[in-house]
Amino acid sequence: MTENQEMIDLTLLRRYEPVIRYTGGECFYPFSVERYIKQCSLWLHRPKIPDVCLVPTGSLTLERLTQQRPNGFDSIQYVKFIEPLDLVELAKLSISSTMKSLTGVEDQDSFRAGLGRLARVGYVSRLLDALFSLTLLLRGRVPGDTAKAAALTYQQMQAEQESFCYYGRVHRQEGWIVLQYWFFYPFNNWRTGFFGINDHEGDWEMISIYCTDGSTSDNPSDPVESIRPVWVAYASHDFAGDDLRRRWDDPEVEKLGEHPLVYSGAGSHASYFSKGEYLAEVELPFLTPIRRVWNWIETIWVNTLRQAGAEAEKSEINVFRIPFIDYARGDGITIGPGQEKTWQAALIDPLPGWVKDYRGLWGLYAKDPISGENAPAGPMYNRDGTVRKSWYDPVGWCGLDKITPPEQALEVLHEQRSINLKRREELVLEVEQSVEELKRFGLETAALQGIAHMETIYDQQISHVDALSEELDKKRQEICLIDDRLNALDKYEKELASGDYGPLRAHIHRAHLPWTETELRLSRLAEAYSAVSIGVLMIGIVLLVVFASHYILFGLAVMIGALIFIESSFRRRLSRLATSLSVALAVVTVLVLLFEFFWQVVVVLVLLAGLYIVWENVREISG
């Protein structure tokens, strides 16, 4: 890349760099990778042996990080940012926090959860959440005091020299100019700070802006001024595809001037278009088959039996996923152009060694079997060392590979129209030839009819005529389809020429939207019930087993029935519960009757079918 091109790319990145609004209580912000690495040590993990420190804290640099080390196929390199607080430091921090709480002296930007997350979901999801919490005791995880130590260290580093960084990349692909903004956070404290899924050292996040160049070789213009944004996509957890992106002119894409506004999830640092509180769900692998069976049953219940209404059809909550809330309230600090905190931009093109040569983890390898607590790899790589799709194919990553850039759309439409017209001309000619051939064989077949020794040939002719007729019909159908396609292309061409690029959100399958104020209106009693219901059920089961084991089935039925009733009362769904129970009992009754009187039912059905056929035939001849 030439120095001039680097300046153009950096100017582009600066022109459209985002403004990020954080939630009050956020502890970590986009940071310099160089300063982070200087605070880290480099480690090597290999199975069945203790981890080895390759470079101690204070000696690690970006250059030493990228040195190639042949460590074996099963090895994992990772950096360790922080050591957990010792007992004295942890006690001091706990006492300080408690005193602030007791005296009412709290930070202005401190976090309050508001409505409990468990009150927003159903009973099955709360049960799975309890099981998930128990798994944290058994699998690898980042110790809770590590987050506190990381926050203290980060605050000290920022006090020495405050900076907020992003790493920009300009990628040209298939007519799109992709502006990628990569943000590195020293720590993700979603679990310990905001009741989320996980904690882990290091966190890479990204947003992409997809631009087109309006200049041509015949009409050259300023290489920056001629470039305009068309789409924008925000990375959000493990989501991918069409749902990630919005059109630049979509009202959901808030902007300050030419800068898109991003709302960052508290602790998780996921990016959202609108401020609010988002339901995030995680599915454990062993629950996948159960979920599929449940979805099949739910489809029959809603679509076939017409139960639960449209609300259930639109529900975005999967009962076999564990619910968490991602708080993207935007009530904390704001970083970006025109704000009190501004960006320090760094162009990562040509690629520096820490991007392309280091495939290890950017934080602690916690040995978590489901990877939630393990640190991520860098912007270019997945944890297993393969290249991220958002890196090698940022256009396909958000489903934009099927969309033609506006400047090329009319040209592509003309080419597609020419292809269709050419195929239509070929088909018309083939139809004319097929018609003549069919007429000839039809006459010859008629001439052979009734001649005794020509029966075999006659049968062959009949088969050939039928095949020709079927082929001719397919060609005529294809001509009709091409005509419809040409009409659609003509209409779409007119729309594009007038600047109409179609519906803003036709590409979205399942929009990730924040909870509304109406959905958040639950009483404190409902919150308290949601928090304790699973524990109460578990205690109740233990009491049944110990003191009333003979009545365990009856006791379980009573407890579960009571919990379902209370749940429906809190959510104002008693009438729906009564209807659902009535339908369920009716279905069970029918199934029992079918099982007990199967052959009698079959006989009755056959008799009724016979009577119906007799009636229809008699009515026909009498008419």
C-alpha cells in the first residue's frame, strides 16, 4: 500500500468513525494493545502438563508476542493480563464498596440492574439458568476477583495516560469499500459486573460500514468525497448474517452528523443500534435435540391446534436457552468525535505482526470446555487459529454478498436482462422446431393406427409424441417465467433509477430489539418470585424425598401445578392457561379413546366412508 493510499484510508475511517455510548457502571473501554501487552505475561498450555510461562510480566512486547514457537499441535498460547487480588487487597476493596453502599455515596455512573432478568422469561429458562450457574462450579472459569483486579489495574493505567483506541481497516471486496473498526477491551466482566454469561480477559469487538465509490474513470472525483456509506453492521455476540446489518438511511441507525451511534452492552461490549435492554440467550449443546423436539410440538400446538395465539408465534424466547440481559442503556460515558472522550485511531494496513502472526488468545485460557470463559483470539483469528469470516469475507459475514452495490446495479440489471432475452429467443426457436416435429410425428402416428403388424412401432410413436408434448409444454412454461422475470427486472430498474432501493428491512429475519417499557412492567413481587421459584422447587423436592417419599409423584404434581398457576397469575395469562389446559385434556382424552377403542373406531370410519361414497355416486346418477 502506498503512503497516499494509507492517508486516504485513514481519512475515510476518521470521516465515518463511530460514536459509542456506554452503560453507567462500565469499567473497561477500548484500549491500546501495546500498553495491554506490556502489562501481560505470555503462557503456553499443553494437555496433561502444567502451563509454562514463556515471557514474564514486564518483558513482553508486541515483537516478542509474534515470535514463532513450535509448540505442538495441541498447544495453546495465551497472555495473562492480571493476577487475582490477594486476600488483603480483596478485603480492602470489599470494605470500601460496602462503606459506599451504607453511606449512600456511590459513583454517579454506578450500575443498577432494574427488573430482574429471571422475571422476563419462563420457568424452564429459569431452571436451565440454575443448572448453568451450577456448572460454573465444575468447569473452567475466570475467578470473580480477577475482574476487580483488572478494573483496578486498568484505572491505574488510564490515570497515567488516558486513551481510547480503535484499530481501523479498509477492505475492498466485490465493489464494496468496507470500513472496519476493531475495538480491544482489556476485560469482559459481563458475569461479575452485570449478571451476564461470562467473564474473560481480553475482548475484541467490531463494527463495519459498507460504502460505494460514486466516481468513474470518465468522471474522476475526490477519492474520499465520492465515497458514501450504504450499509452498516454491528457485531453482537455470535450473531451473523442479514440480521446484523441496517441500511444507512434506516431511522434505526442513529447518527451524529456522519458518525453512526453505537450502544455498547455493559460488560459484554456487544454493539446495538438502539439503546435498551436486550435478551441474550445461550444454548448448551446437549439441549439441541430436546429443543428440536420441543419446536416440533410447539409448531403443532400453535399452527395446527391454533393455541397460544399470534403472541406465541412471534415469541423470540427459546425455553431451552439460558437467558441473560445485555444492558445497552447508553447512560454512561460517550466516546467519539465531538464528545468529551475522543478516539485515537490506528490503521492496521499493512498488517502488523500482532494481527497476522499471533494466533493465540488475548487473555487467560481458563480451560472452559464450552469456551465462554476463555479469552478470544485477535481480530483476524478464531480461538482455534482459523481466520474469522468477518475478516476474510466481511461482505458475506453480514449477508451482503447477494446485494449489488448501487453504482453497479443498473449495469448488472442490463446484463441480466440481456441473458434472459437471449434465452427467450433460444426457447422461441426451439418451440417452433418442436411444434413442427410434433406435427410430423403426430401425422405419422395417426397413419400407423389400426395396422396390426405395426403395433410395436405405433406404441413407440405414441411414447415419443407424449415426450415431445411434455418437453414443448416445459419450454412454453419457461418462456412465461422469463416474461415475468423481464417484467420484474424492468420494474426494478425504474425503481433504482428513481433512487428507490426497496423496503428498508426486507432482509431482516429476526430483528434483535430491546425490551419495551410495557414488557418491563412487572411487580416487585413477581421479581422476587422469579428469583426464588427454582430454589423453592429444589428444596421442596428434597423435603418430599426425605419426609414423604410415598407421595412424591402427587407432591411433584401439586408443586408444579401451583408454580404454573402462580406464573400465569403474575403474567396475566390465567385465561390462556385455562384454554390451553382444556385443549390439552381434550387431546389426551381423544388419544386414550383411540388407544382403548382403536379397531372399533377404524370400523366406524370405514362404514362412514362407504356410506359417503354410495351417497355421492347415487346423487350423480340421479342428477
